[in-house]
Amino acid sequence: MASINIPNALTYLRIALIPLIVVVFYLPWTWAGPVAALIFALGGVTDWLDGYLARRLGQESHFGAFLDPVADKLTVAAVLVMVAQQSDSVWLAVAAIIIIGREIAISALREWMAEIGQRSKVAVSYIGKVKTTAQMIALTMLLFEKPLWVIPIYEIGLIGLYIAAALTLWSMMNYLRAAIRTFDSK
């Protein structure tokens, strides 16, 4: 079994928060959405913190490098399914499908590129990090649901999710172009 260090423990915590987010989100209380959003945001902070601590404490590991993106994808997919299920917007469902589909496709591409020794060609890019940030903020707002004073949080979250979906397609095209160049050079 992989050793437990602080960064990996934070990643395990992020995975453990998924069922808590789901249960809280579906509670029939007015505060359920905001509390689910708070838990999700806490998970986002642990995502940043585990990477920072791994580098800072010299606790980077192959297992952590594997587990961190898995935790991210599980969390995002769960929340996307929940908010799409609660909405009657076809566009939110399309955005969710784009984001989840891209994650599956790029994960498969990265695995295949690793098999042929070209994993570095599809490493995480800057646009991928921007996409992830936009996605996390948008999903937090969609979970929150309620207006904050006069600020239409849910509507801003929808716009943010559409932007994240566009960034998702853009980053996917960049990864596919890099992979195709690898194929063309052989």
C-alpha cells in the first residue's frame, strides 16, 4: 500500500467529501446548497494544498500523482451530475457532458501516450489549469444556488460553467493536436 503522507491524506479527504457533498446537497433544507458549496470549496482548497505541500515537503510520489487527478475527476463528475439533474436546462446538461466526456477522453489519451513513451506530450497545460479553476468556481456557485444579497449566484455559475465547457473543448483540442503531431512524426 502507498505510504500515507500529508498530501495523500488531503487527497483521500477530498474523495471522502464526495458522499458528504451529495447527501448535504439533497437534504430538504434551505441551507443544503450553500453548505454543499462550502464543502465542495473546501475540497478545492485541499486540491491546491496537497500539490503545494507535496512540492514544499518533498512528498511528491507516483501514487499521489495518480490519485490527485482521480479525486478531481470523481468530485467534478459527481457535482456535474447533481447540478444537471436538478436543472431543467439542456445547456447545463450539454456543458456537463462536454466536461465529463473530455475528462474521459483525455485520461485515455494520456494513458495511451504513456504506453508509447510520450506522456510528456499531453502533460497538464496552463489552459487546463485555467479551465479547472473556472470549473471549480462555477460548480461552487451552482451548488450554492441562492442569490447572495442581489448577486445572482446561480446564473453567474451557469455562465462560468459554459465558459469552463468552452475552455474544456479548447484544451482538449490542444492535447489532441499534440498527440497527432506525435503520430505524424513516427
